[in-house]
Amino acid sequence: MLSVFAGGWATSFTTIGCASVAEAYQGDFQAKMFAYISICRTLSPLLGPFLGGYILAFYEWKATFILVFVLVGVALLGM
């Protein structure tokens, strides 16, 4: 159940980010910001398994959950 909540939470950042850019910026700068968001959405599924495999090669599986916890904390501080 917690993973479903975490997945919903993670996707909300993309939705909120796109809505914020649409409201705050106009023209070429808005297009540039949407391009950055698209790059992040494209690279995340590619880098996630790579980073997870790298962590598992050197640490126990629990380290991946610690990393997620730290990244969520950083994201919440950014909000």
C-alpha cells in the first residue's frame, strides 16, 4: 500500500511542475522549461535501474530504500 502512495506522490511532482511552468512562464522560456521537464522524465526510467544496480553491487538492498528516503526529503525541502 505504501508503494502505491509513493508512486502517486512521485507522479504529482511532474504534474505540479508542468502546471507551475505553464502558469509562471510564457513564450520561449516556457518551452525551454518544458524541454527540461521532458528530459528528466525521459532519463529517470533509464538512470533508476542503473543507479539501483550500482547500489546493490556495493551495499545491501536496504540502501536503496535509504536513498529513496533521502531523495524524497530533498524534494520536500525544494517545495
